[in-house]
Amino acid sequence: MIPQLFILSLLVFLLAKMMPGDPFSGLIGPNTDPKQIAALREAAGLNDPWWQQYIHWISNAAHGDLGMSYTMKQPVSTLIGSRMVNTFWLSLLAMILTYALAIPMAISAARHEGSLWDRILLIYNSVTFGIPAYVVYLLFIFIFGFTLGLFPTGGTVDPNVSGFFPTLINKIYHMILPAITMALLGTTAIFTYLRSGILDEQTQDYVKTARAKGVSEDHVFTRHILRNALLPIAANFGFVITGLLGGAIFAETIFGYPGLGKLFITAITGRDYSVITALILLNGFLALLGALLSDIIMAIVDPRIRIE
């Protein structure tokens, strides 16, 4: 992971430097003194050779100093820390709802293969996979936010709410609409893998042997078929865990939810290099960590891997 992180950090830094303009480009106006902008660029070290800027940046990052945000005038670590909490809870709620929807749907569809219900679920997951997510986000905001007024359309908590439990309930209330929408659109992968796994496991010899011995169908399904069909889901769980901190860029931006995803868009539009590089590096690290956790989880749930 260490060499991969080094290569990732170098690529991220170079790509960020290749973006047109810089954080101070937007400050140039008809009444702006060019010498003042040049002084700001010099003070920020943007005139140094790229390799000096990279060494300075990566050495500070190794000590936990991700620099200052050029546009928001705050330490990048403080910005990411405050937004990470919001992203984590929204993603956690969305993940719970996604699994709560996808697993029962997959089990029901597989156990009634070829039925009308199975075809309905297949069509539903095909449609949600193909339709652009931002279209559904905007539609749900218009219907449930503006038209019906059932849910808020931005923020994490109302400004007039105080106290621990009222604030907690209000935060959950703000997360419900984006979390449900993300869950409704996120069932396809889990549904497809689990349904296919169940159908495949039902034809295996060990299942036929268990049935021939007179084992009840419920016992065969829960202890043999379902347990092995869940292995691909478990293999992907490491990425799901680390994905909780990655941020849902489209969802957070459209729903006005102040998480890492919305921060990323704000940093890109403002050419805020320090925030952009820190967020991409964080997501790259989380991807590598997710792969490691997936390997560990698979070794725990599948004894064959430990034996090999």
C-alpha cells in the first residue's frame, strides 16, 4: 500500500497543478493590482518548481498538516474532519437501508425464480441502474421537499434547534430523504450478486446431497445456499466500510448536504489545490484500505482461504 500511496500522491499533485488557473485567478478584476496577486502566489509557494512544492506538501501531509484552504481560509484537516462526520452518518444510514432493501429482494426473487415478482424486481433494478442518479435526486427533492414539504431540502440541522436529543432527531430528519433516495438507487449490485449466487448454489452437489438426506428446505437454504451466496457480498464489504467516508458527490451536492462530496465540488470550482489533493488522496487511501479489509473479511468468513 505504501508504494501505491506514493504514486497516487504524485499523480494527484501533478494533475491538480495541471488544472487551468489557480486559487487566486478569481480574485483578478478591473480594480485588482496585479502585484498584489503576484505577491499572494509567491507567499503561497505557487511560483516554486513543482517538485519543491510536492516535497513540501507530502512532507507536511506525512505529519498531518494538509495545508490551508485557499478559498475557505481554514486548515484542510479541520475542513475534512468537520465534513467527514456528516458524510459518515449519511452514508451509514444509506448503507443500512440499501442492505435492508437489497437482501430481502434478492432472496425473494431467487426463491420465486421466473415468477411475476421476480420479473418485477429484475426490471426495477435494471431501471434504477440505468437511470442517472441526479435525475432521481432532483425529482425526489421536487416531490418530497418542495411540493409536499415532508423533508428539508438542505443542511444538516435547523438553526433554531438546541439540545442533544432534539438536535440528533433533527439531523436524522435531514438525512432521511437523501439516504432513502441513495438506497433505492443502490440495490442493483447487491441484488444481482446475491440473486445469482443463490441460483448458482441451488444447483451444487452438496445442496442435492443435503436434500437427499431429508434435511428440511429451510435449513438447506439458510445454512448452505444463503451462507455461500453471501460470500461475494462479504468480499465487497471492506469497500463499503471505507466508502462511508468517501462521500456521495452528486447526492450531497444536489441535496445541499455539507459533507465531503459537496466539499470536493466546492474545491474544484474554486481551484483549491490543497483541498482537492487532500480529498483525492484520502479517497485513494480508503480504496486501498477497503481492498485490505475485504481480504481480511473473506479470510474470516471463508475457511478455504485460510487453509490455502
